[in-house]
Amino acid sequence: MDFELSPRTHELKAKIEAFMDEYVYPNEELYDEQLNSQDSRWQLPMIVQDLKKVARSEGLWNLFLPDSKLGAGLTNVEYAPLCEIMGRVHWAPEIFNCSAPDTGNMEVLHMYGTHEQQNQWLRPLLDGEIRSAFAMTEPAVASSDASNIECSIRRDGDEYVINGRKWWTSGMGDPRCKIMIVMGKTDPKATKYQQQSQVLVPTNTLGVEIKRMLPVMGYDDAPHGHGEVLFNNVRVPIENMILGEGRGFEIAQGRLGPGRIHHCMRVIGVAERALELLCSRAAERETWGRLLADRGITQERIAQSRIDIDMCRLLVMKAAWKMDTAGNKEARQEIAMIKVAAPKMALEVIDRALQIHGGGGMTNDFPIAYMLAHTRAMRLFDGPDEVHRQQIARLELRRQLGGYPKQRSLN
Ligand SMILES: Cc1cc2nc3c(=O)[nH]c(=O)nc-3n(C[C@H](O)[C@H](O)[C@H](O)COP(=O)(O)OP(=O)(O)OC[C@H]3O[C@@H](n4cnc5c(N)ncnc54)[C@H](O)[C@@H]3O)c2cc1C
């Protein structure tokens, strides 16, 4: 395994770090001020709009996309250190047009979209003009097993008619969110994994209704947010089907590998930021006549955090390397491992940072409480820990026993 930064990544990393130093960190307060002083919080603060133009003009744009004609053409190993830096500030990835869920949706359109679908939706997404959402999870069924989903996509002449209720449709609160990829069932009688399809639904289609926006442990996540969305006899042309009826699972598998590892890369950045906050607070706060930084328990926490972050980063890099060299399918155990390990590690580091800030850590005077809430959510989104652990264990059993689940005994 070679994790040496390529000359291109070196250059891009230096540019992104300089960009963050010059434009992002100094504007964190301004971002909050603009968000809160606008007519509505459901509107992108001007600072992000301005910085998107600067990033694009500097060539820091669509870095996630492995296609060198439409994106930067980086491998996963090359992209990982860049994505980590962007993850340090929650609104930074969008500046580089590298934010979820758009990156995953763009990859779906790139891999599986027709020429027309790409012209209509991929192009403006790549240009950062619109945003998108992915609607799979439903309140009525256990959606961590996506074969449970009930949303109906029924063909009627030249159209599909969609009926269902989704929730946690991230990005729906943003007025620039113009397109959703909706997963539903086209044929409930087909075999288990051929029932589902994914279809493109413009957000302004008649019958689409945002019932409410869901908070993440009290945070509204404006301007993007997470919607509970009703589909009431929503009609779209049959040309909006992606890849073909019954191929929803196939698309979901293709989408989730890169999407998951990108979340992990970003959360390493979150953990690094939390450790920085921990150290700087420890170096300035005195209790009972001694700096917190001089106390053994603080040093223990700092040391453990450094160990944990570095271990996790290596696992991210290993998963990225395996994706690059063996393909996403072959790397699925590593992707599942890092999807469990990275948020767990980051939550521990964030919790240590919060503790050292005392009561201040619970407020929004520091970004720590927000980091905690959002990193906690990561143990659920893109599949809860238990589902990933199940997959890791099954692959391990298969490797060790050969042919699992047929052969169940270890003896
Ligand atoms: C902030 C946030 C953003 C999200 N964004 C999106 C989005 O953009 N689009 C979208 O479609 N969804 C999104 N989700 C939804 C997320 O993907 C689901 O919540 C997740 O997949 C779990 O599905 P569920 O909520 O239906 O839980 P359920 O399926 O009801 O599962 C509940 C719990 O059961 C346990 N469990 C499940 N399976 C097993 C198992 N095999 N073994 C043991 N225990 C198990 C786990 O503890 C799990 O948390 C988002 C969620 C959050 C919190």
C-alpha cells in the first residue's frame, strides 16, 4: 500500500489549506451571522456563494469526481486528504462542490444517467447551480433494510405515478434543491432485490409536499435541512427512470461506496478540529493553579485522541486504496469497517474536547456541540453501525469458513 501523496495531491492540498486559512476559518462567524440575519435561514449565506466562485476560479472544484473530463480525476487515495480538510468546517465542502448528498447523486447520474438526464441534471449540479436530494428512508418501515421500502412507482402509459412518504430527505429545505432521486417499488412481486427502482423527480412536481423539516438533535441544519416528504400521485415521464426498472439496488450499491468513504474522510477532519480545540483550551484554562494541559488526565486524552485519529485515517486510506486497486465491491468490508470506526472514534475525540470546555462546550459559542450531534447522526445515516458490522462479520465468516452462511459451525 502506497499512501504517499502524489505531486498533484500535494499541490491541491496546499491550495485547499491556504484557501481554508484565507477564506473559511476567518469567516465562520460571518457565516452564522448571515444565516441568522437573512429573511429566512433556508437560503445559502452570501459568503458561501462568493467563495464558490473563488474556489472554482482556482480549480478547486468537483474534486470528488474520478472522471478527469468532468471532475478532477483523482483516485480515492488522492481525494482522501483533501476531503478531510474540507470536513473541518461543516459548510466548507459545498464551496468546492464536494458536499453530500450532491456528490453521491452526481456519481449516480454520471455512472447510470442517460445523455438527456445528464444534460438536464448532472450539468447544473456539476456547475453548482442547483442542489439535489436522495429520498429512500421511510418513517413507516425499517429502512436500514432497504428491501422494506413501500413507496410505489407505478407505470401509467408514458408516465410513472409515485405515492409514498419519505423522511430524512437531506437537502430538501434548500430552495436550490431542484431534483430528487427517489427509491421505490416498481414491482412488489419480483424477487426481493429486483422490486426497487430509482427515479428522478423534480422537486416542483405537482404532488410533492414537504410535510416538515426534521431537526438533528435540535439543529435545523439550514439552509439544507432534512425533509419529511409526501408523494401524492406524483407523475414523471418514463424517461426519468434511472438505469431501468428493478435496478434500484444495483444503483444503491454503486452509490454508497464512494458516498460512505467521503463521510469518513470528512469526519477525520472533524476529529482533527476537535483535537485542536481541546489542545488550545487546555493550554489557556487554569484550574486549581495549574493549566489543564499540564494535568495527566488531559495529556492522556490528547494522546489517546492522536492515536485514535491516526489509526482511523490509516483505515480510511486502506479502504480508499482497496477501492482504487480492487474496485468498490472488493473493498466493501473495508468500507463497512471505516463507516463504523470513523464516527465512533470522532465521537470520542469530540466528547473529550467538549469535556475540557466545561459548560462552554454545550453552547454554540464553540462548534463542538454541533460536531457531536452531526457525528452522532453518522452512526445512523448511510446505514446504522449494526448493519455494517453484520456485513463485516459475514464477510469474515465467509473468508474463514468458506461458503458462509451455508456452513455455520466454526468447528
Ligand atoms: C442526519 C440524517 C440524514 C439522513 N439523510 C438521509 C437521506 O438523505 N436520504 C435517505 O434516504 N435517508 C437519510 N437518512 C436516514 C438514514 O439512512 C436511516 O435513518 C438509517 O438507514 C436507518 O434507517 P431507519 O431510521 O429506518 O432505522 P431502522 O431500520 O428502523 O433501524 C433502527 C435501528 O435498528 C437497529 N438495527 C437495524 N438493523 C439491524 C441489524 N441487522 N442488527 C441489529 N440491529 C439492527 C439499529 O440500531 C438501527 O438504528 C438520514 C438520517 C439522518 C439521521
